[in-house]
Amino acid sequence: MNKIYTIADNIITSLGFTSQENFSALKAGKSGIAKTSDPKITQAPLQVSQVNSERLNSDFSELGNPEDYTRLEKMMILSINNALAQTEIDPSKEDTLFVFSSVKGNIDLIEDENHPFDKDRINLWAISDSVCNFFNSKVKPIFISNACISGVTAINTGAQYLKNQKYKHVIVCGGDVISEFTPSGFQSFKAVSENPCKPFDANRDGITLGEGVGTIILSTDKNLVKEENPVIFRGGANTNDANHISGPSRTGDGLYYAIRNTLNEAGKSDTMIDYISGHGTATPYNDEMESKAIKWAELDHVPVNSLKSYWGHTLGAAGLIECIAGIHSIKENCLIKTLGYSEHGVSEPINIIKEFKETEVRNFLKTASGFGGSNAAAYFSELNAD
Amino acid sequence: MPTKTTNNMENIIRKYCIIKPHKVIVDGKVEFSDPENTEYGAFMKSIYKHYEVKYPKYFKMDNLCKVAFLASEIILQGNEQIKELDPGKVGVILQNSHSSFDTDSKYNDTIKDKSNYFPSPAVFVYTLPNVMIGEICIRNKFQGENTCFIAKEFDTEFISEYVTGLLDSDKIDACVTGWADYIDGEYCAMMFLVEKSKENIKDNISFKPELLNQLIK
């Protein structure tokens, strides 16, 4: 079967506008979460991870008129443009597919009655139209809105279109922006942490929200591969808990099935995995469920972290930027610590990464879970690993 | 009429249902309409009663979930064999245009007036289009592949290609798939129960985009 190579990537978050800027901050244990009292976002002070608007507009003005695009579209275009600059792929060609993921899309427009855009711009497909137009792509894009697993689903979906050889290259881009809509909703659930979130910790009390965009370019074209031992996508799966629309499974069954199906597809029959990039939202129920699923999969010995305490929960970007961080963990042979974790707070003895560590990393498993009972997993490894 | 197939290797449409103003079409025939209840909520309730759906959680659902859920109930009636499959091998793959925008607007109404600020978790949870998939999975204990795709219009070519890929790679053995959309009182659900064909049945309709296009005309 043809190999699916990871060719290029980009991350735009509070921690920077490139994957390198972001990964350096993660290595240094630096979080982008800060308190805001911006009335456009919150009624009371709120911890949140935001993209720098001034830099966004100034960087974007080199590509186009910032007023012609929404905040999310600008982030997506900048991110894709940066990833494309690392490759020779021509996005306007018919062999390149765009796959998008977002949970709430241009939701900031719903709150701003005087926004200058067409009323249809609130639709998710309007975002992919706008971004694909920018890159002169004529191929019909795919758009996924699968709650918090959207980013992982988008990678899995893009990979399927490379496996069936319909396209040679897939540009997967996902993201969400922060406005008042999402924080107020999670606050109404009493699911927002007062301090920056503490994944898997005994004192965790909820999520911290964030905004951002991630882009990953996948390709089956070996000629585009620059490294001797590149990171490849090996398998992925989505499942459903079929239990509750807003609460995770009590047993971790849905996530366990997603992990099992992913490793089956990857042809990975042993449990020798170097790293799990967890979902780790830091809500009491999610982290507990995840620990059960990891234990069930007999992966409790594997080092696991959550990056939500660096970027916040970036919804449609989360799965993507966390996979990109995993790819860089392989490339730089290091494991990022779970910021905010000090006292083990889940019932299973899973191996949470407490300190930054330089060590050989040859593969990783990414997991995600979300509203609607959805779960997803994806597995990446070096070309010559297992 | 769609072309029938006798090829037993194909994926087939076991049953399909279209709900649109103000009728329910099942396997190509108008099976139910209610001229006295044409308003959306009333018509949905009338469908719920007609098909004897007994599921109190239905009444908590938002407008989008209601039409998607009812269409899924109708195609699963008389197809109890699906419940005997491995739950992890039954997928729910839907497409939609307006996401959860109807409920997004309702939710936004609860936060825009700061002197009358009452965000509700019961409304907020429906501000995600994939929750309609979650509702169908919970009702039927389906735990397989589930994704909500967004497109301006129902893309039969994409949906049939994607779902066929899942069936042919053995990720799933059966799938509830199709389209469900609700915006400003306009609605439409087009739902198909797709299975791998095990026997050679003359009336099987193969799961192909050109046939889907004929069925939804």
C-alpha cells in the first residue's frame, strides 16, 4: 500500500504563527493562556488563549486585504500559506484536495450584527469556499464539523482519500475562534476552569478555551519527502459512545474502540508505543474516561500528555495542532510535559508526563473525544519504525 | 425508476426516507402527510405519532435533530437485523448545509442582552451539528464510524464514495447515511440505510450516486 507522508505543517495560536515557534514554547513549558476581561468575550474575567490580532492582520496584509476575510479565514489562509511554502505542491492543481475542520466557524459574525460580510458567510461551507478561492483550488473541498474530534477526523478523512489514490496531496486545515458564544456556553455547563486548566490533575476543575488554526499537508508523493526517515500516517478511526450527548462514557468503551480500530488499521499488534497525545480537557469526566480507555487498551505504561494547558481547548484546531506537536516530538526526540499536572487525579495509573524529557520517540497515538459522544484516534510513526 | 441490481457484491440501500414539507416519502412512495399540521413542530410530532416512535428524549431535541432522528427511525423500522450486528460496525455518516445555525441563533439570543442574560446548557449542547448523529447512535446503540460533513447542497457523489469506502474497507457493515438540514422553517432529511448485500435479492437498489440522485428527485 502507498505510504502517507507528513510533508509540512503550521500552527497559529497564542504561542506563535509557525509550528517552530509553537513547539519551542511547548519545550520551554510556556503557556499562551492569559486572563481577559474583553467584553466581547466575557462578562467576568476569563482565562483564555488568544491569537494576537495585530500580528494576524499585519502578517495577512502581505497576502491580501484583511477586510475581505473573517478572522478564522485569515488564520486559515496564513496557516496554509506557511505550510505550502515548505513544499513544492501547487494547491490549484486537480491532484490536491482541501479538507477543513471547524466546530463553530465564523461564529463571531453571529454576535456582530454590523459585520460587513454577506449573510451566507456564517455557513461553514462559505469558509472553505473563501479559502479555496484564495488558493485557486477548483477541487470540491471536504468540510467536517464533528465537535472536539473534528481535527483528528479531518486527518483520518484526508488520509482515506490518499489511500484510495483519488488525490496525491491533501491539505488538512482546521480551526476555531473565540468570541462570547463558546465561553458562555461552556460556562453555563460549569465546565470552565477558574485558573489555566490542569489536565489529569487531582485539582482539575474544567477546561480553558483557546483559538487557533493548524494545517498539515499529507502526500503519497515520495519525491516531496525531504527527510531520510519521515513521519507517516499509519491509521485512524472514529467511534461513538452511544451513551450521552454531552457527557463521556463512564467506561471509556467508545474511545477504547477508536484506539483499537486505529491500531488495527495501522497493523500495530504490540503495545510498544512511545507517546500518547491525549485529549485531556481537564474536565473531571473526560480525563477520567480517557484514563480508563488507555488502561483498557493496555497502554497505561505509555507516556501521555495533554497540551490543553498551553493552547487551551482550540476545538476544530485541537486534534490537528496536537498531531503536529506529536510529529515534532518524533522529529526532535522529546516529550512535552503536561503543564498544570502535579497530583495524579484519575483512577487508572496512566503514565502522565511530568517533566520535559529528551528521549527517542518513534511513534505516537493521538486521541480525542467530544460532544455528541464522538471519539477519534490516529497513529503516526517514523517510516522505518514498527 | 432506478435501475435494479442483482449483483450480490454491491452495497445496497435497504430502505430510504425523505422528510420534506409536508410529506414523508418511504422507498419512493408518499407514505404520510398531514395537511392539518403543516407547521414544522406540529408536523414532526404528527410523524412521531404516526410511526409510533416511543422515545421521550425526542421532545428535548432541537429542530435539526428532530427531522434527522425521525428519518432514521423510519428507515430502521422493519430492519431489526441491524441491531443484531456488532454495534461498532454500524456507522452514522450525515451531511448538512446550515450546521446548527437555527439553535446557534436561539442560543445567541440568550447572551446578547446583558440585562437579560440566561445562557442555557440544554440549548448550548445542540449548537453542534454532529449531535444529531449522537442522538441516532444513542437511540440505537450504534458505535461505529460517525462524521458530520458540511456542504452547501447534498453531495450524493461524495457521500456514496465516502460511505462505500468505509464499507469496502470493512470498517463498518452497515450505515445510516444521508442529509439533514433545518433553517428558518425550511427543512429536509434524506436518509438511507445501507448494507453490504448478503443475498441476491432482485429488488436491491445499489448504493451509487446516480441512483441516489434519482431517488431524491
